[in-house]
Amino acid sequence: PAIRVVSQPNRGESVARNRGMDLATGDWVAFLDADDLWHPRKLERQASLTGTDAVGVATAHYVIDADGVPVAIDVKPFGPYSVRTVATTSFIYPSSLAVRRSVPVRFPEWTRASEDLVFCLDLLLIGRIASLNEPLTGYRRHTASQSHTHRIELQRHATMERWLADNAAKLAPADAQAIRANRLQRVVDAGVLAYYRRDWREFWALREYLAARDALLHERLRRRPYPRWMYWVVDRVRP
């Protein structure tokens, strides 16, 4: 009786999560993506912090492979969370998060890139997210995840640019500047990585995006690549 399954046509993660929040009847809502794992005591430990003034409680997480086997504990800093730290260094995975159902915040349905980040940032604009520095959530990394989607870094950057513009009046100028620089650097880093991976479709998409913004901030991106056949030869003769 405590479990209710709700099905609907696939319209993306944000629509599904928002409907779950709207249909829930408890005081708190926790999310669990289909490919992630919760430690058996995850909700119990989060409940210990729900009596505070926090609008959300996030746990640390560990990385699991495609078979669910732990491969690494995430060593990024955890809490205290702020808009600036979450946008640049301390990303909160939805499966590690529990939020008050009463919060007037929902996942953005206008984007399918960084929608979970936008949700957390909107939460931080209205309150505090408490941190539970225990690795109680297993986050799965695999080649079918969103992070491996073509042009995903460009989509993420566009999402954050819109969010920054929409919330300019709510942010300290120094924070907005730091976030904008960090998100642009991520695009640059993705372009350099695509170069070394010889992923030319991704490389040219990122390079053109950065060139249009006068942001070719790396030697590999400023120089036009040699013809592809030359890299093919070099990669095969190099010891």
C-alpha cells in the first residue's frame, strides 16, 4: 500500500521528476535514477537532518561501473553548498538528494542538459542544502550516459548561460563571473579532449562554438588541425 507506480509517455527526466513531486504526499521527496544505487541506510541518515531549516539534504556518492561494482569514492568537496561551489566544483547528483516537497522549485522542462544542476541552483537561491558527508549513493558511469552524448557540453553551456541571465539580479557579480568562466572552461577542456581522442565531429562543433565567442583559449583549439590522414599515420607509427 505504501508504493504507487505511475507511468506516462517519455517526455524526459524533468517532466517525470516534477510529476513525482506533485503526486507525492510526504513531507520530503528523494530521487533515484534507474541506473543508480542507494545504500540501505541512505534515507535513514538523511532523515536525521530533516529537522533543520534545510530545503534539501545531499549525501556524498561513490562511482559504480556498469555492473554496479564500486570503482571510486568521489573526492570532490562536499558542503557547505553555495550557488558558486555547486555550479563549479561540488555538483549534486539527483540520486543523492532529498528535498522538501513544499519547495516552490521544479526541474526545468525547457532543457534536457544540466536540468539537475539548474534544479539544485534554484533550491540554493531560496534556502540551504545540508550535506551528509557519507558515500551513501552509487552513481553509475557508463558509455550510454548523457555525458557521452554528442555536443552535450555545448548544450550544458547554453543552459547555464540562460540560467545566469534569468537570475542575474539574484547573484553576486563575482559569483556570476566565476560561474561563467568555469562553464566556458569546461567547453574548452571538452574541445581539447576531443582533439586528443581524434573525435573530429565533436572537436569542430566545440571549436566553432568557441570561435563565435572569441574563446579559443587553448593552443590546440586556436590551430587548425592537420588533415585526418596525417593523424592516422602518426598514431600508427608513434611508439
